[in-house]
Amino acid sequence: MSIWDRLEIFLIEARKRTIGALLDALAARQQRRNEEAFAIALIALSAKMAKADGIVTDDEVAAFRDFFKIPEKQESKVRLVYQLAQQDVAGFSEYLSQVARIFAETPSVLEDVLDCLFHVAVADGVAHPRELELLDEAAKAFGISDRAYHRLKAAHLGLGEDDPYLILGVEPGIRLDELKAVYRALSRDHHPDVLMGRGVPPDLVLIAERRMATINAAYERILTELG
């Protein structure tokens, strides 16, 4: 049975209540490390994020599908969750609080969720100021570290002049052996296999790949400076 087949159980509950109530129920059950819980949280927050700038574009509506290989016959289930979330009277802040409760014991998953929300925000090619405000709010609600948040922003908005030391969480003047140790640790933390162990759906390896690309770029820049 695929994740999308199992999603049917959650849809039955959602029809009886609201997506907000469903998220509360998931939090009460502490359904962490659960693919369905992650999918519901991501789709619900994506729906709210897509409305942040007041205009829902086709690119934004489809953005979260980039992370999932959804069989055509299963798309109606995902679309229903998306629509229910958009219609729910609960706001983005309330959803953030509920999702933070669901993954309270696995905070690294919250970084994965925020990474996906960045993707939704820039899906139409523009990071609207209101969307960036909501991403800031999400980072605070999830307790994301400054280093991790900076790394996510760099991955989605371009490395540009961002500080590679801040991305890796190291200080200028770091010794080469120390730098390599930090890099190895970050590589382990963001390996696709690690994400799978956190309950993130297998299709979301794109998260790890993009995150590692930013880490690699910062590492290479510092190596060049160190000579």
C-alpha cells in the first residue's frame, strides 16, 4: 500500500472535521516519523503559503507536487487535502503551531518542512515579501537555528554574497582539519538515507540533494580562501 493509498484514512477524518482539527489529532497521537503526517503537514502549509501574496498561481498550486511522484489516479486525494486547507478558517500561524507539535520530538523534520515551504514560495519565480515574512515566522515557530535558516535561504534564493562561514556554522580562521570535520558531520546529517529515517517520504530526496549542494558550495569557497 502506497503513501497515497494510506492517505485515504486521513481524508476520511478531514471530511468530518477540518485540516486544522486533523493536524491537532496528529499532534495528540504524536505521529512523528510518519510519512502520512509529513505529507499532510506539507500540503496544508503549502496551501496557506500559496495564498500569501493574495494570488494563487498554477506554479504555486503545483509546487509541492515537485517533491512527490504522485500517480495520476492519486492526484485527486492530494488536491482534496490542498483545497480543504485553503478553505479552512485556521490561519498559517495556527498551522505552524500544530505542525511544530507533531514533530516536537524530531525537530530536524521541521527543517525539512521549512525547506519545502521555501520551494513553494519561489515556485512562481518571485519571493514575495509577504511570503518571506511567513517563512521567517515559520523558522521561529519551528525553532530553526540561524545557521540552518541561512542555509535554506541560500539554497533557494541563490548563494550570492551570503557568508559561507555562516552557512556551515564555522568561524573565519578555522583550521582545515576542523573545517573538514564540520563538513563531514553536515554531510552525514543531510544524506538522503537520514531523511528517510526521519519519516520523510522517499520521494523527497530532492531536499537533501539541494541542501547538500549549498553546503558543498560554501565548503568549496572556504577551501579556496584557505588555499
